[in-house]
Amino acid sequence: MKLEYKNIPVNEPLLDGNEKKYLNQCIDTGWISSEGPFIKEFEEKMAKQVGRKYGIAVSNGSVAIDAAILALGIGKNDEVIMPTFTIISCAAAIVRVGAKPVLVDCNADDWNMNVTQIESKISAKTKAIMVVHIYGLPVDMNAIIAVAEKHGLMIIEDAAEQHGQYYGGKPIGCFGDISTFSFYPNKHITTGEGGMIVTNDERLADKCRLLRNLCFIPEKRFLHHELGFNLRMTNLQAALGLAQLERLDEFISINRKMGKKYSSILKTVAGITLPLDRNNDAENIYWVYPIVLNDSISFDAEVAMKKLGERKIGTRPFFWPMHEQPVFHKMGLFVGEKYPVAERAARRGLYLPSGMALKTEDIDIVCDAVKEILM
Ligand SMILES: *Cc1c(COP(=O)(O)O)cnc(C)c1O
């Protein structure tokens, strides 16, 4: 029997608030570059939302991490402890400044960094811990803060996946000496492409602003003491960001509802492990809806994604661990290192359609397809 399948994308953002209105204001006033009024407003509102003094809007979440690492002064011969289970941007930022990423494995249930492995990885060269909140549940920050304080380490917090999440009553994005966000369209709020650095440290904020703008100095235009980049966000992006930020609470509740609905249907399905609805520290905000294939399933996530793709269901694989990246092996990094939990998650994990615009009836269709491919 040939079934008719409906195309369900892995992610579709919701842009039906004030986005058009604010974008039109940009066009009507001619403010489309990084010199428009929405940027400052977006920076202030994002910073306030996460309880920070300063926000520095940049062109994406990856360069936000690059700037953060540079601003902290991390460089040659320094080591930064970070999870192997994350996006390449995190390790790339460390490697690019000549420092060394030192990895820890992830947890099997929330895929966040395994905080118990950190202390054994600390050396005289360790300068910082890079925390990355994965999918929908935050890292155990109390453990991180305790180790960081004990050893005098800085904290860099990649909050790209958890706008609007809280840990111990405090917003995610308030835990690092410096913290970063992404506004890529699959994140909780989007600016198309975009990112933000937040901090309470005026010196770090100033440094990030310099790095963002080619290290121009106010005193004399076109005179440079240091090399920067053009990492500027446009007023158009900030216009989107402001409209999206107005709806953050609503977006979080949409994703929570989505996650709970997926779980309520899939919990009876044999062969898959579902995300936790909460860990010790927080309730899941389901940035995405991840599932992991159990050993009883004879195929890997790659095959499952192909089967779902044939049914027009969009999916994404889990992160591929940093210690298994050819680019780093070529640099002599992580050769022979093993992090079995991340390795298994990478091979057995995928996530299901989880965008803001996903309709609840489409969740039923996705779940039916999941059941079908596992039979
Ligand atoms: C999306 C993401 C980034 C990168 O953000 P971009 O805006 O796509 O460059 C960084 N870290 C994590 C954990 C992410 O999920």
C-alpha cells in the first residue's frame, strides 16, 4: 500500500507577531545596517531577560563564542574543559586562539556534560570551563560553580539552545563570566542569523564591542591597536529579535506542550528512549524533541532518519562528538580518546520535528510514522 504523506519540516519558526511591523519600520526609516535603534533595544531587553548588565548583539551564535573566548584572554597554552557532545563552534573557538579543548563525556539521560569528570581533567593550564546547555535541560550549574570556584576557573556559558530556561530560579545565560546565545531559526527565538553575548563585566563587554567592530577606537577612526572582525548584527535582525523576544514565554509554553504531547504518545512505544520531562534542576523546555534508539532496534539513527524522510518527516541527527572529528584528528587532538556515552548518543539519537510552528495534529502523524518504522 502506498501511503500519502504530509511534509512535516524539522523546524519552522513562528513569525506572526510584530516581526513585520518592526521590519517595516526599518525600511520606512532607512535603518537597515548595524546603526539602527533596534539593536540597542534588543541588547538591553535580552540582557535584562537573563539578568545581565550588558548585551552585545553579533551576527550569529558561533562568532559570539569566538568573541567570548577572545575577550576572556584565552590563548596559546591554555586549556578549556568542555563537553565532547556539542556543536563544533564551541571547540573551534578554543582551537582558533591556539588553546586546547579538553573533553568530558555526556550524561546518557539529558546529554549534558558529565560534571563528575571535570575535576580529573584540570591541569595547571586549565583556564576555564565551557558549559553548553544541551537540548532542553540545563547543565548541573551548582557542580560547575563549585569546581570553578575551587580551582579558580572562569566559566563560559553557551546558552544557544535554552533562551527562557531557568536553573535554580535563575535564568540560563546568567551563569557564565560570559554567556552566549544564538538566534538561528531553530532556536527558541530567531533573528534569521544572529547571536548575543551577555555579561556583567564592563571590561568584557567593551572588549566584545571592539572585537565586533574591527577594533575601531572611538578616539581616532581607522587607527587600530588590535585586530577585530565585523561581527555586527543588523537593525533588520534586531527588529525580528525584539518581536520574537516579546513572545518568549509563549514560545516556551508551546514547546513544553509539544514535548509533553510527544512523550504521552511515544511512552508506550518499545525500542526508544525519550527525553526526561525534568532533571534535578529544571523542567524541560524541549528545544527539540530528541529520541534515542534502544539496543533492541537493529538499525542506527541514520537509517531511522532515512525511513522517516521517506515518510516526509524532517529529522536531524544528534551532535557528532568533538573527539570523533577528522578536522581535530588532523591537528593531533583527541586521538584515541573515548567517550562512550556521547559515541552511542551520536549513533543512536535523532530529533523529531520540533519547530514553533509545528501543529499538534502533526505530532500525531510523526508519532504514527515513528511507530511504523520501529515495527
Ligand atoms: C546553534 C548553536 C550554536 C551556534 O549558533 P549559530 O547561530 O548557528 O552560529 C552554538 N552552540 C550551540 C549549543 C548551538 O545549539
